[in-house]
Amino acid sequence: MTPEQYQYLLHELAHVAGLPYPLALMNHGRLKIGEVNAVLVYEPQYDPDLMQARLMLGCVPQELKASVMEALLEANYFEGYGGECVFSLSPQSGEIVLTMRMSLLPSLSAHELWQALSDIARHGSQMWETIMAECETLHAGMPAGFHDALAQHA
């Protein structure tokens, strides 16, 4: 896909997504998918037929950091879609980011892209909510002194 085709795809995506102000998408790749903030990254010098979708899922409470990070590493291993999808921690914001590589075929329509992004956002959010709920339950069931010991190792 050429940079011009990509810009046209973003323009159409803004329309399909119902964005009232498409400049954030057109200029910076930013859009909101339901409750999820996303950034689309296209670097044609790296690969003109590849895009990354980065979905910001939320911040990790300090008291859950060790157990959440372990759960995210497990999710990367078991749910990583063959390396196409990975959880990480944004160094700037401290947010958990779900990054997915997506192929940009010249025939890709804005509707197809919006559907794929919506599916990723929904599935990623569900995984994140499940991880957080399990870690909170685990944390709540530990003896009080155990929390301090975990915090020292995090």
C-alpha cells in the first residue's frame, strides 16, 4: 500500500467510524474505538504493507503490578496470535498497551479495517478485564503481610 492509499484509507476510516474531527486520525493515527483509545502506526519505510494498532487498555495499580505483569506475559505466550498481538507497558504513561500488526492489502476497505479494529479492541478489553479481575481476586485473598513481600520483589 502506498502512503497515499493509506491516507485515503484513514480518510474513509474516519467516515466509517463517525469521527466528528478526523484530523487526530489523519495527522497522528489517533482514534477511539468504544472506550478504548487507539493509535494506528504506519511506517512505509519499514514495510508499506504493514500497520500497527496500539490500544491503550488502562493503568496497573501498583499493588497488583507483579501479578498483572506475570499474567500479561502468560497472555502473550498463550494468546499472542503467533506473535501478531502482544501486551506491553508504555514507558511514557504506564498504561498497558495491546499492539497488533495488521496487513494492509490494497483491497482493504475502511469497513473491513474498522471491523478488525473493533474486534481487536473488544477482545483485548475482555482479556484485560479478565486479567485485572483475576489479579484483584488473588490479591484480596492473600494475607496482609504477603502484599508487602510481593511489593518488595516487584
